Amino acid sequence: MLQVTVRCYGSLNDFLAPERRGVEFIHTLNGPCSVKDLIESLGPPHPEVDVVLVEGRAVDFTHRVEDGQRLAVYPIFSSINVTPLVRVGPPALPELRFLLDVGLGRLAGLLRMLGFDTLWRNDYADDVLARLSRDEQRILLTRDLGVLKRSEVVHGYFPRETDPSEQLVEVVRRFRLTGHMRPFTRCIACNASLAAASPEEVRDRVPERVHATFTRFQQCPECKRVFWAGSHHTRMQVIIDKLRELEQHP
């Protein structure tokens, strides 16, 4: 049996038992294990960990924990720059693309509305989610900790909120998405990039009153859905405007 002293900081406390949040605590192990296994046995998934200090020295996830050691575990802080030499967190992605599990379908549509390449299906198995996230360098959003703790997953996040609109705000804040948004450029239904379409091109695909009222349309080249700036567009624009305010009021 081994005993170690652990302190988790910031948002990592969300995954701990209440009595272990924000304090240093002693944890008993059955035997030697890696830092990754130790942290995930406590609750936090490894994609949300950025820095691990053992006896004040930065280590990686493969470091073997020894009896009596003291660990400090830090999340990814958006406002603090950490030298790459001490980080265990995921490297920066060349493009912000997402992959969502079955329970986050409405959030997937909202991210597509903002213009983000977002994969979602209601039949992805856990191993498929983990593999796609790794192979396509996508940020996996899931409320299934078991999936997020799979070793293949490099970039991932566990939305704390349960309401899709609140999840959207949370994800926009977490990944600082406001400057990357390109609203109304992607099909909410199937994720394909939208193309401009003339009124004549969509005449047979929209209600007559819509065709008579609007002059600008977009069409999905994959599922052939047609989009225009109707009342739904106006409601979505209100959401977008509120998200952009996050830059002024982080």
C-alpha cells in the first residue's frame, strides 16, 4: 500500500468528492501506478489536465508515483501562459474542430451554427469516438467520463452544464471561440459548408411566400436544405451577439 498527498486546482475540483475539493488530501494506492492512472482514479480526465508537479517538479503522465510523494495537479488555464517544457496538456490544434457524443446533439447544432466543423451521430460507439478524436485531431466533447479517459483521446472536455445553450457558452469560454466564429456558413443538420444560391435555384425547395419575400439564400450541397434569414435566423443572431460580448466581459 502506498500513500500520496494530492492537491487539485481550478476546474479539476469539479470531478472530486466534495470533501477533497480545494484542499490537500491523502490518497491510498494498492501499488505503484502512473500519474495518469492516479489522477483519473480520483475523477479528473487526463485531457483536462495541463501540469502535474511531483515534489515540485513537472512530470509527464507516465511518471510512476512513489510512496509519500506530494502531487499538485493543474487544469488548463486560459489566462496563464505555461512553458511547454512543463505541460502534459494537449498541444495546440491547427484548427478548432469538434466531435460530440450522442447526448450532445443540440450542442452540435449550435456549434455548427457558429461555423465550426462539428461531427455528431447518434450511433458512435465509444471506441469510434476516441479513435476519430485522435485521428482527425478533433476536440471530443462528452459527458461520459469513461470515453474521455480513454488513452487515445488527446483533446477533450467534459461540459459541466446540462442545458445546450449554457453548454454553448461554457465551450465558447473554455476554447475562446469568439474570434473563430463564422456564423451561418455551415449546415446545422449535416455539417457541410453552405453555398450561396439564387432565388431561381431554390424556387422549388422553399415555400412560395419565402421565395417572394427573400432574395438571398444558402443551400447545403450535401442534404440540399435551404436556409434564409427568417425569424429563426434572427433568434440565432441574438445568441451570437451575446457570445461576442464574452470578449468584452470574459
